[in-house]
Amino acid sequence: MAREIAATVREFRRADLAALKALVHKTIATCYPSHYCVEAVRFFIAYHEEAAILRDAEIGRTLVLDKAGRILGTGTIVEDEIKRVFVDPTFQKQGFGRLIMQQLEEAAARRKVGAVRLDASLPSKTFYDRLGYATIEPAFLPVENGRRLEFFKMRKTL
């Protein structure tokens, strides 16, 4: 039996940018089409461009889940907002998303943030429900061709 290589959560480095973007875009392309229209999927991919990833990493804290030099997950916190939490679809449902969220919540608590908020996509809402997030309200953004991107504003007291 092959030895399992442990995954570790570490700080994002500028050299991770291409791999992180590829992970986010792959996850969107794999998991979102069964929940969203093509226009919404395109919006998500454009929204998570390199400049946005770098900006959030500079003003907040971005973590990556590294397993033997391969980035399998990521998450960011900017002030009290958790953003861009993604796990490679091949490695979902193995506790990696929970691990990333735990690290982000702990970072917020150390900074004396009393509650965190996030926008949950349709495919991720159940995940956040299980982590104790409360839905504040359903929301949407208009996207091209008169279509809508629906999501949920959520919050958790730390």
C-alpha cells in the first residue's frame, strides 16, 4: 500500500498564482455548470482572474492546501469576508475544505473579528450550512443575456 502524503495549509506565495488560478477555474468549470447557466459560469471565471487573486492576497490572507507540491485547495480572508474557497473536484469531500475554513476562521478570531461573512454559490451552500453558517439572504447578480447568478449571503459568529 502506498504511503499517503499529508496535505498542509500554508500561506500563498506569488509563485503559486498560475496554479491557484488553474485550480479555481477548473473547479468552476467542473462543479458550476450543473447549477448555473453558461453566462454565470463565465462571470465566475472572469471574476476570479489573476489581478483579483493577487489583490485579495495583498490586502488579506490567502491560504493554499499543498500536497506534495500540488495546490489542491485555497481560501482567502479579507477583513471579515471569506472569499475564494475552492478544493480541486477530485479531492472534495475529504475534509480539505473544512480544514481551509477552520484555518481562515482561526485567523479571523486571532484578529478579534467577531463574525465572518461570505457569499455562497449554489453548489457550496450545503457545505457552509454544515459548518454552521447562517443564511442572511438569497441574492443575485445580473449577468449577460439577461440571466442571473444566484447565491446566498451567509454569516457565522466566531
